[in-house]
Amino acid sequence: MELLSVVLARSALLFEVDSLDPFGRLSAVEALAQIKERYGFAIVPQKPGESTTEKGAEFLSGRMGDTVIDRLTLFHNGIVVDTRSSTEESEKIADDFVGKARDILGSRVRVERRHLASQITFRSQLVLSRMNPVIEEICEEIQRTVGAGLKQEFTRTLPKLVLLQRSFQLKDAQMLHSLRTLIFRERH
């Protein structure tokens, strides 16, 4: 296997955000300014009320050391850090964020859970459809569906596979139905 690129390296820490500044030492405006200064973000929320529960407070295009931070999002229940280097680097940045809150604000943040997600592009000699029986079924279903639409036999190998993890489990039949919309393209 040859790693071609890291498209996304995400670290998410879940904790009670109110515990970042338990004694109210910084106003929201001061906190935004300190985050911008520490990580050199090019785009930050202009005012504290700009963030929403779903979207969070987004800080874009920053840096910590040699690592470029694509996005740091602060939600009411945690932080998500996106880079294109590695999940280890994303986790270091998230830990640095929480650590600085402890040092500067006397924070008593206790990280409840950690989640990591990666999206990579790689080259391999493996036949992807043979990695798992479910993937083989997906390939067969794609061939049947596309072939029926074209009204001719459609036979292709699967050069690209995108798997999306959701917060709930799908049964195999539901997964096959959902993945009928799987988009794949041929290698040139």
C-alpha cells in the first residue's frame, strides 16, 4: 500500500465547554482573541454570538508549529480539530487547546471521550471488492443497477471506495440500499 494523501485527519474531544473557564476570567471576546493569537487563525468568529449549536464556533486556517490547522470548531460539548497531516497531530492540537485552558484559566476540563477519523487516498494492488463479503455484494449491486440502467452488461472493478461512518449501525440490507448511491470513478 502506498499512501498518496491525507484528505482529513480529525480529532474530536468531548467535554463540557463551560468548564474551560470555570471562574469567568476571560470575556468571550478576549477568549476568541487569544485563540486567534495562539494558533494564528486567518478566519475567526467576529462576535461570540455568531456560532450556533449545530455549526459551533469555527476557526479556519491556522497553525501550530509545522502543522497547518484547516479547522478548529468549538461546540457546546467539545472541540473538533481538522488537519491534513495525521490524527496524532490533530490530537496534539486539541490537547494543547485544553492544556492552555488549564494553565491560563484554571480549567478543570475532563475529557469524556475521544474520537478520531481519517480520510486517506492510497494505492494498492489489492482487489478492494474481495476485502469483505459486504463490499463484494455492494460491487455486484452496483453492476446490476448500472447495467439495468444502461440496458447492457456493466462490469468494472472498484477503483475507489468511500465508506462513511454514522453514529448508528445499519443492517446489511439497509447498508446495501444506502450504498447504491455510492459514487465511484475509473482510474485514468
